[in-house]
Amino acid sequence: MRSIWNGSISFGLVSIPIKLFNATESHAVSFRQIHTADGGRIRYRKVCELDNEEVESAEIAKGYEDADGSVIPITDEDLAALPLPTARTIEIVAFVPLASIDPLQMGQAYYLSANGVPAAKPYSLLREALSRSRKVAIAKFALRGRERLGMLRVVDDVIAMHGLLWPDEIRRPEGVAPETDVTVRDAELDLADALMDTLGEIDLDTLHDDYREAVEELIAAKAESGGAVTPAEPDSGTGGAKVIDLMAALENSVRAARTSRGEHSDGAEGEDGQNAKVTDLKSRKKTSARKPAPDKTAGATTRKRTTASGTKKTAAKKTTGPKTTGTKTTSTKATGSKTTGTAAKATAKKPTAAKKSTATKKSTAAKSTATKKAPAAKTSARKRASA
């Protein structure tokens, strides 16, 4: 890298010779202005407005325009004669926590390198002191004709410096916030938290400029073909859509984020074997889950079939006997059964059992009468014969 500034760091009474390097670079694609008719370059020429003649760079100096329109010439010698202590020195004025620096103030970043072997020891001392204190150094320095504010911190094994805006250069955000009162519900915050958790962290090294790559591909294609290239259709997505239902938009965002990270939603199992679902506020607040009640239908059906089968067999055995006790027992058991179907069947069989019992009684009574009449008839016949 090429240094852009040489000077020293003033650390109390310690002076550290350093070189200043740009820590960042722009990879943006640059375009030239051309004439559409013939493709010729359009150049800007510096012309004096008084004599309308082009002026060379060596003839150009600085000047300050006053309120009345008059111009006051300022030379480089005038600026060099100013009593500026930070002209070639980065003067450390304080050490503060990094959290006290507003990111809005941060600007261009630089690397500071020890200039020469004697500077290595004090340079390392300042670096280790910054690392151990977990603070940053606030410094003043002059660069490109003006005094600036800077912040020194440790990056890997070197000291980096961020240019800072002066506090009075930061605008107040007046009139920027929404003017209407908006109420944000807890359920919406929960979904926003779920979306933040799903997106999680990212390795910044994996991010790149998609637009720049597309421009480079377009330039390469046009250079090869020499003609126009039809651009690909942009991904419509939901960025330009009007958000009607905030809750639905948040839920869809969570599902899309989980899908892009290789997870599944809508009850599908993810890589960890768990269900990736978007839960509402009430479900997130309840820590205990209800266990599903056991299914009693199968057991009840089995018991019904077993009871009914057993009842049928008992009724068949006891009804065919000569005694009527079996009929009463079957009727009693069927009546006491908890199964409605079995009770209905047993009740339906009662009339048949009663008929059989009555027929049996009549048959027995008839036999008994016939048996009694037979001896009586024999006795009467003997008496008549002896007479």
C-alpha cells in the first residue's frame, strides 16, 4: 500500500513516527460521459469566466467567497503559516469507551503504521495499552488542509484510525420520525423478535455487491457481443408491495427467512428434528404444553364386543336347560351390564325365554295330570272285574 500522510502520534510526552494508509477502497464501477452521436468523451475544461480562456492547473489557486460575492485569495503559504499544532501530529486528547462514540460521526478509516525501527516499541506500547483498557483514543489531526477529529482503536495487530465528524456537524433528526401516534402490539413485537432470531447473525465476509457484479457481467457481455443485452427480470419479492396486514407480513417473513436458512415451516421438520412454526403470543408465554388425552374409543369398542359375545354364550347355555333360573340370571346380567347394546339384546330376548318357560311348565303339568289319571283308571277297572 502507498502511504498518504507521514507524521507522528503524540501520546503525552511520547512521540511515535507513523505513516497513514487508506484502510478502505471503492470497487464501484466508474462510467465516463460520452457523446451519444459518435461515442466521443465529454471532458470538463476549467475556463476563466472573465476572459473565457482555459486555465492550466498551475495557474489555479484557492479563494474564499465573501458574503457580498467578493473573493479573498488564500495561498498555500498562508495556510502553512497558521499556528496549527496538529499539522503533522495526531494528538491524542482522551481515552473513552467505544460505546460513547456515535456511529453517525464515523467516516473514513485509516491504518497507522510505525515509521522506522525506533517507532516499533512505542507503537506496540500504545497498541497494547488500548487493548488492555478496552477503550479508544480520541485525537485531533490535520489532513488535506483542515483539522479533523479521529478515533484510534486496535484492529488485529495494528492501530486503526477512524475520521470523526465534529459534534456540530451532526444534524438533529427533527421532523424525521412519524408524526402520527402508532401503537405496537405485543403479538407484533413477538413476531418481530422471532424474525430477528431467525435471521440471527451473519458473517460479513459473505456479503458482496450484487449490483456491481451485475454491471460487470453486463459490460463483459456487451463487449463480447457488441450489441444490446436483455436484462434479467428482477425478483419482485415483497419489498415494493403495500403492507396491508402487518401480522401476516411478519409471519411470512419468518417463514421465508427460515426457508432461506435451510429450515422448514408450516409444521415440517427442520434439520434439528423440531417443528419450525410461528407461534402466537399466548403460545409463546405458556411454558408447559398440554398432553393429549388417551384415546378410549378402541378400548371401549373391544370391551363392548367381548361383553356382548360372553352374554350371548351364557344366554344360549342357560336357556336350553329344564330350569328357568338360567333365564332369570341372563336377564339380570344383561340388565346390569353397562354396555347399552348388550342390554338391548338381552332385553329383546326376554319374551322368547318367557314363552319357552311357560311352555315347559304347561308340558310338565300335562304329564303330571296324565300320570295321575292312569292309576286311577286301572283301579276302577279292577273294582269292576271283581264285582
